[in-house]
Amino acid sequence: MYWECPYCGQGQTVTSPNFSQIQMHFEIEKPESGEVGLRGQAIRCANPECNRLEIRAEIVRAAFSSGHYYIPTNAKILHRSRLLPPSFAKVLPDFIPAVLRDDYEEACKICDLSPKASATLARRCLQGMIRDFCGISKNRLIDEVNALRKLLADDNAPRGVSEESVEAIDAVRDIGNIGAHMEKDISVIIEVDADEARTLIELIELLFEEWYIAREKRRMRLSKVVAIKEAKDSTKLIAKEASNERPNE
């Protein structure tokens, strides 16, 4: 099983010494929720500099067979929770604005508890990214998305912005509206599940990588080239001055 450590970000193949799973059926007679059980798993990071644990727990639907209840492999998940660390948010560099990092981290924290609220925060985070990274600020997010589309069509969009990313942002805008704006018919309830909310968060992580982190990497690489040139120019200047100060033979 491939796994990425939520602490250090190192990808790795999980082996049995670093993985443990438990599951049990709650032996409570005729609960209102039906027969349920608990499934938990722990993974230890194989990176010796990290070595920390991720622990997750799930409440699942139990099944009956041969006179007893058990937890099937494909059991329906009724609730899931991340115990350690309390959030799956990745550690982000300081050059990403703090307000964006805060919205992202909060969306991660409440993803399982309130997917609808998490989707709303993801929407707000993406709007903040359009305003900060792309320099577009309008009253409505849909107007900002359309303005970004025009920049892209005119080949004036910031590096890293693609047609696919704009379409994905527009999809998040629509999904996030579920939490940001009530439906005209308040009897209409549109749910967002935890997996859908996590997909929106993964889009934010992708754009952080393709927009902010890629831009910083380019800046650092270019600054290294400039630094080399300046060092060479300084060496040439010193050599020239030394040559001028040397008396004629």
C-alpha cells in the first residue's frame, strides 16, 4: 500500500511492521442505528527523522453471517475520523499568504465533520488565490472566473494557470455555493460528502504547487543564475583593478 506521511510528506510503501489494523463489532442489542462496529488503523512513518504515527478510526455497518456479526471488508462507512494528526493539511511554505493557508488548514480540519462547510472554505480559498496570484478582484466569484478565462484566452494569464485548472475552479465555485448560498427552495437539500470535500482540497493543493511553489522555484533558479553572473562580474572587476594597479614592467 502506497502512503504519504501527513507530517513529513514522504511517500512510501507501507509494510507490516509499520501498519496495524483493528476492528470489532459493538455487542449492543438492537441499537437504533443498526448493528455497527469500529475499525481503526495506525501507520508509522518509515522516515527515521519523522517516525510519527497516523491513526484513523471509522464507524462501519456490521454484517451477519453464520450466527454472528462481523465487519466486512467493504463495510459501509457511517463516520470516519482522523485522530493523529487531527488534520491532513500539508505544511505549506510561508511565501503562500497566511489567509490562504488558514482557509486551507481549516477546510482540512472539518472535512469529515462538516463536508459542506469544508467545501465552502475551499471555495473561499480558491477565490483568494485568484485575487492574490492572478490579480483579479470582482464582486462575484463567477465574474472573477470569467475574467481569468479571458486572460487565458488572450494568453495573458499568469504562468501555471491552465484551462483545466480554471474549469476545476469553476466547478468548486458551484459546489461551494451549496454552503455559501441557500437554495431558493429551502426544502431542497444538496449534500457534499467527505470524499467530495477532500477532492476540492486536493485541487487547492495542486494549485498551490502549480502556482505558488512553481513560481518560487523559478524565482530561486533565476536568482541563482543572476548571482553567478554577479560573482563573475565581481571577479572580473577585481582582476581588472589589480591589473591596473600593477606597475609597468
